[in-house]
Amino acid sequence: MQPAPEQSPHHAYPDHWEADVVLRDGGTARIRPITTDDAERLVSFYEQVSDESKYYRFFAPYPRLSDRDVHRFTHHDYVDRVGLAVTVGGEFIATVRYDRIDERGRPASAPADEAEVAFLVQDAHQGRGVASALLEHIAAVARERGIRRFAAEVLPANTKMIKVFRDAGYTQQRSFEDGSVHLTLDLEPTAESLAVQRGREQRAEARSVQRLLAPGSVAVIGVGRTPGGVGRTVLRNLLGAGFTGRTYAVNRAFAADQATVDGVPAHRSIGDVGEPVDLAVVAVPADRVPEAVADCGEHGVQGLVILSAGYAEWGAEGRERQRELVRQARSYGMRIIGPNAFGLINNAETVRLNASLAPEPPAPGRIGLFTQSGAIGIALLSGLYRRGAGLSTFISAGNRADISGNDFLQYWYEDPDTDVALLYLESLGNPRKFTRLARRTAAVKPVVVVKGARHSGSTPPGHAVPISRIPDATVSALMRQAGVIRVDTVTEMVDAGLLLADQPLPAGPRVAILGNSESLGLLTYDACLAEGLRPRPPLDLTTAATPQDFRNALAEALADDGCDSVVVTAIPWVGEDGEAEAGDGEVLAAALHTAAAAGPAKPVAVVHVEIGGLAEALAEATSTVTQPRPPAQHTTAEPVAPAVPAGPVPAPVAPPARDGDGAPGTRTGRIPAYPAAERAVRALAEAVRYAQWRRQAAAPGKVPEFLDDTIDASGAAELIDTLLGPDPDPRGRPLAHEEARELLGRYGITVRPTLPAPDPDAAVAAAARLGYPVALKTTAPHLRHRADLGGVRLDLANETALRRAYGELTDLLGKPAELRPVVQAMAPRGVDTVVRATIDPAAGAVLSFGLAGAPSELLGDTAHRLVPATDRDAAELIRSIRAAPVLFGWRGAAPVDTASLEELLLRVSRLVDDHPEVVSIALEPVVVATQGLTVLGASVRLSPPPPRTDLGPRRLPNY
């Protein structure tokens, strides 16, 4: 909303303060600055506030606002006087205002840094977390305007408002003066205030998802008058799943006297339903969607599933249509799945919701599945269906203009019905938030991700999200750091998901292999070695082995303290007539299940080759699939049959027990079966790596305290301000060599000096100053760090050698003015490495490490971690590259000083984390010797700091 012309011209309307937020109950609201156009809205809002709430606000009876009051509360300069409003459906439901004051409490201007703040929330919306959200936003506005403290006077009886201030997490002081509670809040964010904010965010966003997944009533808008079509299919699937709530069919083209469709009440609009509707599934053409959304919003619908296409996937016009759709829905407090969605499923016994187009409805289970693609969603559902796996929830979000994978991570984090989260993502709208949420969720349950569109260099059609510049390998490394199991294909996702859902986590990498095929055992052994596991020699039971032999061997392997997991390999038994014996699959499955159930809690996987009935029989002993349920008894219609027969469903088994830290504690009864050794071992290896991450995450690393004594953060900040200047170039600026050395020195990072050598005599003078032996190297951009091109001469012990090298360099590569030669004292011999830190606008600050030189660069042998890095992150960085053995005494060489290298990584991380203006650092080469290290080259780039959306007040993204 833009201000009227009479708004103060010298303070422009701050549209960046506008934000959509999710409230405690899962509904949405809009926060925006109050303008002069809001007089009527303010008066209407005030009339709906109770006398008690008015008394709490003004400390006296205050039945109505005077014209002077209205003028005061709608005219702001957006600096010393600011008012924000919370709106739903365009109307105010709450307001907050601050006025800058001096030390005596009188109106003031900057540099006064305190303001008086007051809230008013409509009674009907109290308890929804409105005031808490407003406090976050008004505090951020105040900090932007140079205000550091809020003062508030609250009546003792106004316990709700006192609690809002008390629970915010800010440093505060309280006193009782003149019959009121005087509160002072320090607005500087604290670890507690950030934790409070994120906790509220998690609960609100999880609740908003739950409202979509567990509605009491569903209306399908766009149900055709004749069989067929999208709307009719969704309605049929709703009824076929046995939805426990009320169901309605809506189509404005229904005849006035049409009472039912497929036995459910038929209506021409949501308004005609006459009862509350919680969820609406919209299946009408895109040009009719706004009308349907308005109908839903005006009649209290809580959420929408938009199946309609024709939005951002259709280009610029569709993208704008999609943005308007989100704005319209949020204005009514509704959240959206879609548009261009495939639907959602909740298999909870109390809900039984299938509001999707799924041709093969999944059985109930304990796997949560989120996809951004309908086609991939169909493939995943089909694969899980064939392998007997069950789902707790399924969501295919399409263009995911509103609800995203982040929201479902918030929901699954505390969902007791979901043990494993599977996500197929084509884009990451908020990578910083994703890694934060994934890390927290992965600490209690596995998160498996397939990232599509990895190499296209652009966002998939329909996904209007920020583009990240970091390569896919870096994204993968950052996901691993957050505990995410990143796999390459949807097949690998299903393979890993089944093992993680049905088997306990392995205690280590030791694998026992047993079976009746020596060759298949050797293939499994090789696959284990390739995945970094520690397999024991395969136990060959021979082709004469019986199911009882398998049972005994598996029981013995599970009981062995020297193994952490077991892979069973099996080929068909061949009778004397050369034919495979029938029924062996079921018998073998029973034997394996008996041994696994009786043995210690270790994961078991089966690799089989064409054993009829084995996979199915193994899947039957499972708790991820439960008995088929009778349809719910609808008061409005008889349920119709599912679109696809569900087939035989195995018997139920109790849900998996969980140990103290939330890891799978005992196997569910289902043993996952794989048609190839490589697939089984890859899934097992992912489980091993995840289990190791879980154990390490239980005791996270720290930033060593000793760094604080050698870091001059304030001095670095002053230097950065000086280097950027009062009017910094938004594109940033690279630092000169001496500037970079000075800044890095403030963080205890010493860069070996270099002296320019524009001619041979200058080179000799520089060497005399630095001391022999020296190195002569070019600094021209096209030759920098390219020793392979001959631009570096080392170990020049005297003037003669230096002059000869200078002549060779210029004869070979060009004139000194082009080469920009420099002289540098030689460093102790060691391993050349590279340390970098960059800030990606979407992902945040990333710390990278690798060996210097073309081979590492060509092979992409670089490790990455998010900043701030801990001591554990630094240790893992240098050990996770493939060339790490070079640092630890490869081929008899002396190990280098990795402790000094870890300290350097932590110092670089701390510098970038403390000063977001430092957008890139490259230390190359860093020569790590047996004792100590030497930084020979450094480049630093400064820029005005990018916005940190992850640290600001809660807000929904606007793409």
C-alpha cells in the first residue's frame, strides 16, 4: 500500500517493512506501515476492541478515538514516529507504535536511541501470537532507525502484554512505578531472542501445515458434472481413502436443483455450503482461480491446494499471476500448496486424506515424502507402492509459490507418525533456512534429499526463487554438513528411505556378508570397499544352503560384536531337474525374519537375484504398512472405489521403538530387499555416514576461546568502514595487497610481504631488503597462481640467480609492465594449499579448502563448510578432500602441521562471520610445513553487506 500524497515527502514509504507472517494458529497475516490512508480502517478497528483492552492501552476509559487521535496514529515520519498494523482481509487486527524519546521521556530525534512502544490487539485475535510477531518487526524497524531500547508502561493486570515482553528473549529490566510496570528492553538480538523467534517460527509453520493435512472438511472446487476430469478424480480419491471429515463438491455450473455428486453435497460456491470448510482443492482454469480464492477467503477457508496450471511455468505473465495468487490468498490468512500441484495425502488413521491425483494410493506408513514435481511424485509413489512401503504424508507442491519443503521440515520435525523425511527438490528458495531446519530435523530423524536441476544453471520453470551462484558440489557438501543424506536419483532415495525406515542405525562401518553365491558375495564385498565400508570376507553358504542355514548364519553374524550390519545375498535354489524350486522365497523370508527379530539391533539388507516371492515376503513383515482400513462412514455419501486396486496388504506390526536420542532403536520387522548389490550397499553406506553424523552432532564443535585474545574485531570494523568509505560502491571493491594484509592481520593472519620489481635493479633491491633466498613471480591476472606456465622462479639464492631469472621471465612471457613481477622471501618447504571464503546471497558464507594446483582444481577436490565453522568443521575440512593423505605423511613424507592449518581456517571463518562486508577471501598458496604455515598470497573483496534474512524478524518469502 502506497501513502497518500500528503505523506511526509522527506521520508519515503518503507515498503521493505511489509511482510507476510504465519501466526501461532497457522493462519497468515500481513504486517505493514500505517499510512494516512488508514484513518477509516483505524477507526473501524478501534470500535471492535473491548473496553478492557482500550483501558489497558490508555490506562483510562477511552471509548472512541478523536480526530486528533486518528491524525496522530496515521501520520508518521517513519524515523522518530512509526506505526505498524497487522491486517487480515485488508482490515486491521492489531497495531503497534513507537515514539522516540529522550532520557526524560520527552519526544526526541536522533541521536536519542530510546523509544516508547505500545500495542493494541483486537480481542478476537488475542492468543494467536500477533503481538509477539509485531514486537519482532517493530524492533527490527527501530534498530534500522538507530533505536537501541524500548520503554513500555504496562498495567499489572495486563498479564498477556507483560508475558509478550518477558518471553521475547531480549535483555530487559523491570520496575514498578506509579501503579504500572515499567519495562526496558535492549533491542540487540541475543542468542535467547533468536532461539525464541525460531521456536515460534517452527510451531507456527508446523501448525500451518497441520491445518492443511488434517482438515475437518474439504471442498473440491471444479468437480465436473460428468465423470472424468481433475476435480472429479480428486473427489473420487478423497472418498476412496475413507476421509474422516466432511466432503463437498463445488462448481458454479451445477444446476440449482443438483443436490449431490457421487453422493456428496453439491454446491455452486463455498458460500452456499453453509458450514465451515477447512481445506479447498481448486481444480478450475487459472483465469477462474481468483474468484474461487476470494470465495474461500470470504468464508473462512484455512488453506488451499491449487491444482490449476498456467502460472509461473508459463513465463512472465504467468509468474505475475502466481504472485497475485499468493498475495490474494495471504490477505485472507490462507496458505497455498501449488499452484500446478499434484496434491497431498495424510494416511493418519484419524484423517485418511487423499486430496491428490495419485493413481496408486500409498499404504499407511512412517515415511514422509515431499516433491516439487508431479511426475517425480508419481514415480516415487509407484516405486514405494511396488516395494510395499508405506507413507505417513505425501505432498507434491508444484510451483511451491507458498508452502515449501522448509514448511514440511518444520512439521515433520515433531510429527510422531514420521520416522524418515524424503524430499525431491528442484530449487531451494531459502538455502540458509533449509540447512538450518534440515540440521535440526536430521538430529532426530533421517532427511534424504534428491536435488534436481543441478546442472542447468537456471531455476526450473515455475520456480521464481533466488539463484545461487555456488556450484552443485558445494551445495552437496553443505547438505552433508547439515546431516542431510544427499543422493543422486529417486531410486537411491527409495533405497535409502526403506533401509532407514525399517532398520536400526549401524554402530559403525563393519559389514558381515553371507549368502549362497560366492560371486554375488564378492560383488557385495567390492561394493562395500568402494563405499568406504569395512566388509568382512564373505561367508559362502554354498548353493546347497537351506533356509535354516541362512537363519543360523544370520543369527551368528548379528551376535558377533565384530560386525555392525549384515548383507545377505541369495540366488534361487535349483532342483535336480534344473528348475528353480517354488515357494523358496517365502520360506527364506520367514527364516531371515526370525533370525533378525531374535538378534541384536543391527541393520540387515538382502540382495537377491530372481527369487520369486522373496521381496514381497520380506515386505510383508513390516510396520511401514498396516492393514487396509474400512472406509469412514460419511453422512453425505457412500465412498467410491479407489482408482487403482490396492492389492494385498501385509499384516500390521507395531511401530518402531526409539531409543533415547530419537534414532531407530529396533528394527520394524521389514527387511529391505534389493535387486543389485551396489544398491543395497549404497543405501547401507548412507546409513553408516548418517549414523556417524548423528553421533558427532550430539557433541557439536566449538570455536576455540583462545582466538578471542588475538583478534581485533573492532579495529577490523573501523578499517573496513574506512576502506569502503562513506558512499561505498554497491558492486564492492578489491583490496590492494597491503590493505588485505592489514585487514587479515587484525585477525592474526600473517601474509608474507611482497615487494614490486618493475625492473631487475628493483628486484635486487627488494631481495636485499627481504633476504635471500627469494622467489620471483608474476602477478598479472592471467598468470597468477599458474606455476605451470613458468611465471614463478623459486630458491633464488643470490643476485646473479635473481637477474638471470628476471631475464628468463621477461623473455618468455612478456614485458615487466605486463607481468607485474614481485619478489618474496622463500617460505619453508611444505604442502601448497588454498583457503577461501565467499558469501553467496542465497546460501550465506561458505568456507572452502583444498590443495593448490591444477589437479585438485580439475578434479574438484575441494571441501566446504558453512560459516561460522567450529573446530570440528575445520578438522573435517582438511580430512575430507581426496588428497588429504598428502597432509598426513603420504609415501613416507613427514606429516605437516595440520593444527596450524585448522587454526587458520577458524580465523578466516571468524573474520567473515564477524564482518559481512568481507564478501570474499582467497589465501593462495598457503604453504603448510611440518611446523607452522606461511600465507604467500591473499586477495580480499569488500562490499556493502548483503541483507541477512535469516537473522531478521519472521516473514514468509515473496518470490
